[in-house]
Amino acid sequence: MIRQRRHAAATQSTTRLEAFTDGVFAIAATLLVLDLTAYNIGTVSSDGQMWSALAGMWELFFNFALSFLLLCLLWMTHVQQFEHVARVDATIVWLNSVRLLFIVLVPFATNLTTEYSSWLAGRMLMPLAFFGAILCSYLQWMWAVRHRATMLPDLTDGDARAYGRAALSALVIAAAVVALAPFVGSIAFALFLLDPVGTRLFRGKND
């Protein structure tokens, strides 16, 4: 049986993990456009009909832009966090892999939300996919902070608390989106506009 080492030698550089993660995010964001290209506008005989047909795609455009924006925000958070992460271990790699599992589900979940928003399952998959990705991001960061001496050697106490607050705020809002989505659908994602407020609310006495 192969033993796993628990000391610093069991860690590795972040280079390949970051490259793989960037690639998966890029592919997921690109696949979102397939819903637009696959949509059949139908026969158009005038500019008015063309504009009318495009207006009829409003929900498709909305969910496309929403998912693309949320993917960009998740990727930006990943980039900011890994500016500080020097080494990763097997736990970080697995948490990141599970996060990417949710990320690659986003194009399918977005399509499902657009096509079947009148059904509960259609409204829920997209919020659940983003919640899963945000949960993994939160757990990944907390694990890195727990092993800060090895993984985050240059991170200050203030930065550690700030990133922790931001991660917790995003997780709580994502959970609220899941709870609200059955009633209002994709509009529930507007709760993320409250993220700066949530981050302030989670400030501790030493912040």
C-alpha cells in the first residue's frame, strides 16, 4: 500500500493546477455560447421580424450573460487566491477537481434553466452548480489557511482574514440563491450584488 507523506515534501508547485484550472474555466465559458448558436430563429423576411426574433431570445441572452459573468467572478477569485498560494497538496488538488466538476456543469445547467425554467429542477441546477463550485473554493481556501506555513508563507494575518470573509460571504449568498431560486429563478442571483455588504458583516473584532 502506498503511503501518503504528510510533511512539506508531499506538496507540489501550483503551476500545473493553475494551468489546468484556467483551461477548464475558459472552455466552460466558451461552451455557453453554444446555446445561442444552436437557437433556431426561423424564417425572417424583414428587419422588424429579425429584431422581434432577437427580442424573443431575451431569456437566453440573460442566462448566458449571467453564467459568463459568474464564471468570470469565480475565476478572478481563484486568480487572487493563488497569487498567495505557494504550494498545494493532494487535498487542494482534489477540492479543485471537484470544483471544476461543478464548473463544467454550468453550460448544461444554464441551458436547462433557459429551456425548463417552468419546472423546479430546471430552476435549481444552475444555482446548485454555482453553490457547489463556491463551496469547494471556500473549503480549498480554508484548508490552505490551515496549512499556512507551507501553502501561504507570505500571507499576512489581515489578508487571511479578508479573503476568509469574502469567501464566507460568497458561500452564504450562494446558499441564499439556492433557497430563493425555486420561487424567482435566475433573478435570485441578484443577491450577489450584496456581497460587499456580506463581507463587511463578517468582520471580526480584530479587523
